[in-house]
Amino acid sequence: MAASTEANAAYGVSAKVPAIAHPLAEEPAEIASNINYHAQFSPHFSPFKFEPEQAYYATADSVRDRLVQQWNETYHHFHNVDPKQTYYLSMEYLQGRALTNAIGNLDIQDAYGDALKKLGHELEEIAEQEKDAALGNGGLGRLASCFLDSMATLNLPAWGYGLRYKYGLFKQQITKEGQEEIAEDWLEKFSPWEVVRHDVVYPVRFFGRVEVNPNGSRKWVDGEVVQALAYDVPIPGYKTKNTISLRIWEAKACAGDFNLFQFNDGQYEAAAQLHSHAQQICAVLYPGDATENGKLLRLKQQFFLCSASLQDIIFRFKERRLGKGTWQWSEFPSKVAVQLNDTHPTLSIPELMRLLMDDEGLGWDEAWDVTTRTIAYTNHTVLPEALEKWSQSVMWKLLPRHMEIIEEIDKRFVAMICKTRIDLESKLMTIRIVDNNPQNPVVRMANLCVVSAHTVNGVAQLHSDILKSELFVDYVSIWPTKFQNKTNGITPRRWLRFCSPELSSIITKWLKSEQWVTNLDQLTGLRKFADNSDFQAEWASAKMANKQRLAEYIERVTGESIDPHSLFDIQVKRIHEYKRQLLNILGAIYRYKKLKEMSPEERKKTTPRTIMIGGKAFATYTNAKGIVKLVNDVGAVVNNDPEVSKYLKVVFIPNYNVSVAEMLIPGSELSQHISTAGMEASGTSNMKFALNGCLIIGTLDGANVEIREEIQEENFFLFGATADEVPRLRKERENGLFKPDPRFEEAKQFIRSGAFGSYDYNPLLESLEGNTGYGRGDYFLVGYDFPSYMDAQAKVDEAYKDRKRWLKMSILSTAGSGKFSSDRTISQYAKEIWNIAECCVP
């Protein structure tokens, strides 16, 4: 009853505000009128309702007015100036909420806050109504979104291309059985941030056959044709007019593809078969690929993204050439840069070749020249299972013309090696694109990218070095200038300025400028205040406000009450054995066992700690789901133990996403980035935590190496084997030379004793045991690194007791994070790979 009374009150307040359109309003009163106008004249709900949900959609429509204006100006400006443009292709984008980011970048958050008050609502409550767009999963998608924010902020002519997944990866629910997956519901109603472009539709073909014409030209015909329909999402830059696009594709079939005769004959499923096939393409991100159908669907998704995007890029290139007299296809790479974000969009290479040769009539050499000067590739992994290899039989079935082109690229590459690099002939089996192993013939997508792209980059210095010295070492000897490093970055707008307003205000106050938001190197100016007691007091108070906000959130979503005065220790990322959440929880188990053995007086001398772990385990990844279950089982025991729960809590945070991260990261004090050295390409959450004054316990892996250099090594809790030691340690393990630490054995034995329930954790624990064999032998060195990990954790406990020292380290962490702005990363891509320049809307 109270809720409906409140709703009526809000409606009563809004009725007093005139409903008048003010699409470009900046004053709170006019903004309130514009919001009310949309509530009445862009209705999505029954009339006479102005509850928080209705208020959110009306507010989003109002903000969108302003975005559309800037968007159109940007589009026209790019069209008139005709600069070289970058097109960023990614299977994932993890955007997070758009409302707070848009009004923040447009610098109108205060005006919108005041306007909503006039309508009887609070901005914070309205922002909470928005569901995160389910277009991504982990670091790869979040990186792409940070990059778009930086492209817009730096006024670069660039677009993102992706897919419009209806049900995302999944929404995670935690039950007594562990993780359960249910479909994301972000499009259950609709997203107010996307604009469907009914005039931007391209046909995308699957299956079929290759027809050879009398003149020798080839054409892909027959098969199944679906339509790619464009939805555009505006990406505003920070305090700039430039607003660029993320264009996401939806797959659909036409009315003409619906068989009315079959339908009227009662064959309902057969009548709508193509519609059903089309809907499957963008239903789910990374559908299970254990079956032949699953593999076909994943390949369909990848090709659908590549084909629709390249047809669009070519159309826009030709559109801008109209009315400019004669032009040549050789100009294409001077106007177009295509960046492949990992191997998922690799099919862009044969698809661009096909479009140029079969549709535009270019010969092989000219098409190859255009393609190789246009496309660049970012590698994101050295993990063998993540370097995509597609079965040749699946490829021939789905994409027969592309297989012809790939085989020709491979044939010419092999001929080039045999002619110019006889020393590499013995390596051909590993470096060629097409692997004809009779047991399992595949196409190696990473090899296709390296052979075809003009530039290949890694995403952290260590990762790029490993690519050059190990994974791609033979290609480096062929093309030494092709390989670069571009250390990843994060947008300081979303990841500090907006998610931690208290800390941001203090930084601005002490630096006497807000320029750090777009020039993050200015944070080094905080170093001179690191020992200042006034500054430390303000810093501590901002951190405490964030911790209290986080504690309220944890209680709301998990029911667990946590102490804001305990050390907040957080590990949030995709659940994977190489990221070693298992090392974290084994450490927590050992800590719990020791606390149980202490006297009450001894416990009082320890550092109270709240360990939070969050992340999604892939639906079919048994060990990862076992880790999620173990964390929850440990939490259920520890948190309800009256002797220990004052000194230790273990909380699993469900359904980790961008909005949850925006709550967790500002409230964190220690974060764990503890992957086996050499396995994490970069990591970007490490950068977000460091930027927010959170200290890191970690290995020398990915960007940890550079973070430790920048923030100074005494402010980083280091442990573990180094990347160059790992192969030797694995070999020693195989030879039975590993001697486990007694603490490690104690933690495992405690699980086996049934202390955390009756669930059989033996299969998970056995992955850490034995010396060889599939799923055995502790491939990720959890046992080897356990003692140095526990020693580093003891140093954390000691450091936290010295408040002044800890605060100084926290300040120096933020002060050293300037390098890790995605503005710096994108500036380097623009200059050193894409060769594009600023194109600022006047």
C-alpha cells in the first residue's frame, strides 16, 4: 500500500510540472518539463503512473534527445570532413549503465538531479532502475567499452561494431547447489539507449555453394540468407560534442521467408524455420559448443558480425566517394582501419577478400593489398584453448567460399616461405593457417590473423614479449616490424570520477584542478601529499564512505552483515583455474582453521578481514563451478561461526557485472590478481582497483608488472613464481620433485574432513594432486605458490595495522595509476596502428 501511495504522490508532483518538450534543456526546470513531456508523449506504460521505473524511461528519453542532437552533428561532421575512420570489431561490449555515464560525460548530472527532485524522485534511485546491457562477459568486453569512451573523448573518428544479444551470457543465481544460470532480461521491456536503423539492413548468407562463371569469377549462391538489422547506441565523449556509435546487429528473417502454405497446413515450425534460425544467432553470447550444432551457431555469430559490419563499412566508404569524381579501391586503407578485438572477428579477412573480389570485381593481388593494409589484430591470450581453431568440415559446410579463400591465403603463404625462408620449412606445420592433420583438420584463426594483418599487438609489455619470444616467434623473424605492445587501459570517467565521487572531489580539491579526468598522468601530483595528515584523513573518510555503501549493498543482496572496519579483500573476475580463485579460498580456509585453533585473546590480535569473491563460471566448466560452490560452502560455515565471524567473513557476490563492480571497486582495500605468471594477458580490473587506492596482492603477470613499476614496488604485495620459471616447475612436478607445503596439505585435508559440508570436493582437489595426467598435476601451480602467497598475506595483515602506512600506500597507488588510462592506450593505437587523427565537432 505504501508503494502505491508513494507512486501517487510522485504522479501528483509530476502533474504540477508542465509537460513541454525542451530537447536541449540545461536548466533543471526545463529538464523536468522535458522528462514529463516524454512521460506523457513518448509513453511506454499506462497513463497516470510515474513510479521509479516510468521515471527512469522518461529520464533516459530526455537525455537521449541531447545525445541524438550531438550524434547527428558528429555524423554530419565526419561525413563532410571525410577523415580516415577506425572500425572496432568485438564479439563483446560490457557497457554498464548508460544513464549515469551519459549525464556525467555531458556534465549535466547536477541539473538532472535537481530536475528529478522537482518530479518527486532521487537521481540515485532512478539510476538503479537501469539494467546492465548484457552484451559481454568479462575483461575483453569491458576493455572494448572503455576504448569507445576514450575514442569519443579524444574526438577520434571511430565506430564500434558488435552483436545485440537478447539473453546475454547468463544471469547468475547462487543456490545451495552452487551457481545456476538463467537468461538475462535486459531486453524484456526495451532499451531506451538504442535507436533501430530500419534503413540499415544487409543480407548475410550461410551454407550454399560456390558457382564458377565462364570467365573464371566465382560467386557464393543458394543456402540460407538472413537479414542484419542495425541498432545504434550513442557513446558520448567527456565534455565534448563528439558522440560516436556502437552499432550492434540483430539477425532477422523477412516476411517473404514465412511459408504461409505450410503454416495453414499445420506445419507451424517448418513455416517459420528461417525466422527461428535467425533468432538463434543473437540469442546468447558464447552458446555451448560441445555439439556440432553449437559449433555451427558460434561460427554463424562470428561470421554474421564480420559480414554485416564489412558490408556497412564498404557502403559508407562508397557513399562518401559519391560526388567526388573518380576514385580507386587502393584508397580504401587510407580511409578505413579495421581492428579485430581477439580472434572472434577473424572471418573479416576472407569476407573482405570475398566482397572485394566477387562483388566489386577486384583481382586477388589488389584485394589482398587492400585487405592487408586495412586490418590489424589484437591478441588477448596465450592460453591454447582460447586460440581459436575451427574444424575444416564445419567451415566448408557453413562458409564454402571463405574456405576457398583461406586455402588460397595458406597456399601463397607456404609458397612464400618455401621460396624466401627455407630455414622455416621445418616449422611450416605449426605456422601455416590450414592444419591438415587427418585426425582433426582445422583452420587456425590466430595464424590467419598474423599472416593477414598489417599490425599485431599484445595488451601488456610482458604479454607482448611472450608473443614475440614464444607464441609468434617464427612470424617475428619473417615480419619483425609487424608486432607491437599496447598496454591496456581503463576510462577514468566511469572508474573513478563517477563511481567514487567523494574520492574524486578530494583529488580535484588537492590538485586544484579537474584536468586529471582527461589527463590521468596529473595524479602524480598527489605524491607530495602522501604523508600529509589532513589529506590522509580526508582520504580515509572517502574510503570509509565507499566501504559503508558496499557493506549496505552486500547485506541487501546476500543477507550477510559485514564490518566496514575490517579489511575489505576482493577478488572479482571470470572464474577460471588460471585466475586461481582456488588459491584465494584455500588461503581463507587455512586462515579460518588457524583462527579456530587460537584462544580468544590471540584472535583479538589478528587483522579482521572480509574476503569477497565474485564472478561467473562458464556453464559447462565443471571445476570453475566447483570453485563457486566451495566459496559459498566455506562462507556458510565461517560466517555463522560465533568464535570466528568477528575476525573473518567469506562472501560470494552473485551476478558480478559492471554496476556491481562500480560498487565493489571504490570500497575495496586489497584486491587479488593472483593468476599463474605468464597466463593473464593484461587484466584491467587490477588497474581499476589501483586507481581507486586499493592495494594489490599479486604475481608478476600481465599488467601487474607495469602497475608495480608505476606505483613503486614497496606498495605492491608480490608473491609467486615468475613466468620464466613456470615451464621448469611444471617439468619438475612431472618428475615427482615437488614437495608440498604442510599448510597447503592442511587446508586441503580440512575440506576433506567435511568441515564445509558433505559435497564431494575430491575431483576439484585432485586437480591439484598427482604429477601428470589430464586434469591432474596442478598445472596452474597453486601448490607451488601457496607458501609465498600465505607469507604475502601475513605482510598485508601487518601493514593494515599501521593506518598511516596503509593510507600512504593507498594514496601512492592512485598517484601511480596515470599510465593506465584508456585515453593513453587509444592515443597510441590511433598514432601507431590506425593512423587516424582528431576530428572535433565544432
